[in-house]
Amino acid sequence: MLKKDFQNKVCIITGAARGIGEAIARLFHQRGAKLALIDMDKDGLKKLSEELSGSKIYIGDLTQQEFVDTAIAQITKDLGPVSVLVNNAGITKDNLIGNITNQDWDRVMEVNLKAPFMLCRAVFPTMKEHKYGKIVNLISASWLGNIGQGNYSASKAGLVGLTRTMAQEFAKFNVNVNGVSPGLVDTPMIKSIPDNVKEKLINARPLKRIGKPEEIAEAVAFLASDRAAYITGQILHVDGGKSVGA
């Protein structure tokens, strides 16, 4: 029997046009969500929305406060009060520490850390009012540290700290805040990795394979559902065992 965890619940998913975000959107749609899909990829978002009946799309830059405020107000008008927020949107601008420019540092921090903060702050008043809310932040195994990803790792480590802090502050209002930390996943982001490097990354995982976007989506759906009502402030690693060593 198909679970209807999100029947008639308004669920925001950022970075929804492809990869993990698309997989989350498809799974939430199957489970009855009233979807608000956010991305800067206009064509990708429109294509996905055409397949997911009833979903609404919002195209813009989540690092801009004006867009965040406008989008949340419009989502509430279009669909109703927000029950679930999935902060999935993220970017990389990889380089060794000595070669990271201030511009690349700032942009990664804005997209990966500032945008989730602004979105959480924007939806919290409604969740507080209704004494109900689920926030799931997509972290990354790189928050543990990764050569060539100083800016990305720092942004995701910051998001871990933000997740744990919000979990403590929001708990008394029945709002759960958790994170999912994917490892190597079969998304467009890994297409540029050379085969020999990819093989090493795969072999560093006890399960010896690349993860599927759908597997990450299942973890997100669990933490965003009432089945996880007694879980908050946690980071769930979905990485083939990499975080515990090969």
C-alpha cells in the first residue's frame, strides 16, 4: 500500500529541477504532497511540473531576501500554510584553499548556508502558529572535510550547526529539524569526475557502489514525515558506509 505521508501538506523543495531534488519531488508527489518547487532552472522546473500534477513552480535566486519573502507569500497564497521545507539547493566551486577566490567563497556560502537560513526563518512563523513543521536540510558527506572543497565543506558544516541549533529552538513548537548527508550519488554533479577517480571513491565505501537519488529521497521523506516525530537535530548519513570507514 502506497504511503500518503504528505496528503494535502504543503511541501517546499528547493533545487527541485534535477538530481536529488527531482527525486524528492517525485516521491513526495506520490505520497500526496501539495508541491512548491523552487529552482533557477526554468526549463527543467517547468518540465518536471508538467509531470507532477498540481505542483507549483517558483523560479528565482534563493540568496535574495526579496525573492524568498515573495516566494513564501505566494506559496501560502497558492497552496496554503507550509508544513514541510526541504532545503536541497546547493552549488560547488571546488578548488584548493590557496586558490579559492573571495567571490567563489561568498557565492557557495550564500547558496548553501545563507539561503537555507533565510528560508527556515521565513517559514518558521507559520509552523510556530500551527504548532507543526518539518524541516530537512541536505548536508553532504563533505561536511566532514574534503580536499579541494574548503568552501563547500565549510558551508555544509555550517548547515549542520544551524540544523542542530534550530532543532533546539523550534522543538517547543512541534517543529522537527533534521539533516540528510548523502555520499557519492548518481547525479549530474558527478558526471565530470574521471572514471579512475570515481572508482577510488566507490571502493572507499563499504557497500562498493554509487547511491541512487531515490535512496536519498526515501531518507528525506522519512525525516519529513510523522513517522519521525520523535527525531530532531540529527544528521542521517546516507553514504554507503563511507562515514564509518571502509
